[in-house]
Amino acid sequence: MMNLTLVLLFGFLLGVLTAVGYYYDISGYFMVGIAVFIIFIQWLAGPSIIRWTTNMRPIEKGEFGWLQKDIADICKKTKTPVPQLALVRSGQPNAFVFGRTPSSATLAVTEGLINSLNKDEVRAVVAHEIGHIKHKDMVIMTVVSAVPVIAYYVARFLVFAPKSSNDKRGGAAILVGIAAFLVYFVTNLLVLALSRLREYYSDRFSGENTNPTLLASALAKITYGLGMSKEKENVAVRSFYIADPVTAAAETSKFSSEYSDFQLTDKELASAMEWERSNVFARISEIFATHPLTFKRIAALKQMEKK
């Protein structure tokens, strides 16, 4: 599915650029160059922006020694570069990785994660994030995210660029531009779909290197039982988190009073999963989400545990 999504993404892009070359002169590619340059700047400055907007600080050597040891052990076992560690001063239980390359990655955990989950569950969560490093997701998602941006700039150039009175290709160029806007929308959906698939990929990595039950428990607590902080979610980095902080906050608002003790029994978990499974709006909203619905991830982890 991931390979098919990548083929579709770059197939759409190739189609747009071919149409531009056919209906318009080479100057249209100047806008593509601008788009690529903007993406490069974003890739270059992204880590600094994330550090600035998420209220984080480096975790010093010896601080949270158990956590640093767990991360070092998993990285050694899986031959993954050991990331720098950071603590996000937020009550939201979550974790994420970011960086330009796997070797320069930073793994950030929130105070809420450390304070709300037990050590085994935290270990499963950080293993999931190490999976993103191992699979080079920072690089892959940066590259594929460029496709909608390029399509947008091509569309904008073709539709809004001034045309000379004797340019008989103007009408065709506008049609190509409108098509590029549609490609922009569709490729955005494909990028989100790829992001969701890679979350499953990292869930499996965590299950193989810790225990599927631990990550399932952590996801349940984060999504159904613990995301009750009133702090404003940082939407700008929502795709980095182990669970989408926006949808998690929305779902926990339903369960916050029922699970106010921060503990979930098997019966409560089944009830929460069934609510999410049967919620039509949740199923539709997943199309526009960076993460799969939690009940699907838990079901996949439980299936993995049986094997």
C-alpha cells in the first residue's frame, strides 16, 4: 500500500509537469523551482522551528536514566542512530521525533507522558518513535509532502499568471491549472494516507522490540483516558506525535469523566473502541488525519500479539 501510494503521488506530479510542458513554455517550471526551494528552506529550518514552538528543553545526561538506557538498548538492538532527547513542558501525554536525517534526529517526550504512563508503556511509545527514525520517515514524509506544494505552485502560476492577448494557449493553461489544483487536493489526501500507513509500520516496530500489549495500552490511555489537559494543542506538529493530539483531545472529552482515574479496564477499553468504531464522523475524519483511528491500531497490535 505504501509503494502504491508513492507511485500515485509521483504519478500525479509527473502528469501535471508533463501537461505544463505541453501546454505552456518552460517558464512554468520556474514556479516549480520556487516550490522546491521553499521546501528545502522548510527542511533546513524545520527542526529549529519545532524546538521554538513546542516549549522543549534538552534532557541532560543522567536525567531520566531509565529512559535513556531503554532508548540506547532499543537503538543498539535495531542498529538505529541514537537520537538526542528533549522534554516538552506540556501536560499532554505524547512523544514525537523530528530532524533533517535519522542521524540528526531528536526524540521528544512530554512531561505528561512521563507522569501519566508507567515505564513499560513509555518504553513502548519511544520504541514507536525510534521506528520512525529507523524507517527514515522524517526524510520520506518531507519528500512526499513536496508533491502537493509543487502542484499548488504550478496551479497558481497557470491560473493567475497574466496572459498576453495573442497567447492562444491561455485557455488550455487555465484548464491545466485547475487540474493542478485538483491534483493538489488529491495528493494531500495521499500524503495523509501514507502518513497513516507509516504509523502502522512504526507500531509494528514497537511491538517487535517491546510488547504489542504495552503500546496498545499506551495508545488507549493517550487517546481515551489521559488526553484531558486543557492546554492548547500544537496543531503545527500534530503529524509528528504518536497519537494525533487534536483527535485525541476530542475523543477524551467524551471519556474524561468516565475514566477520571486514568485507568482503563478491558471492559472500558472495549467500550471506547466500539464508540470510535461505530462513529461515522470519526471514520470520515480519518481521511483527513495524519494518524489511523486508535481502535484500528490497537486491533492490529492485538492481532500481532496472537501471532
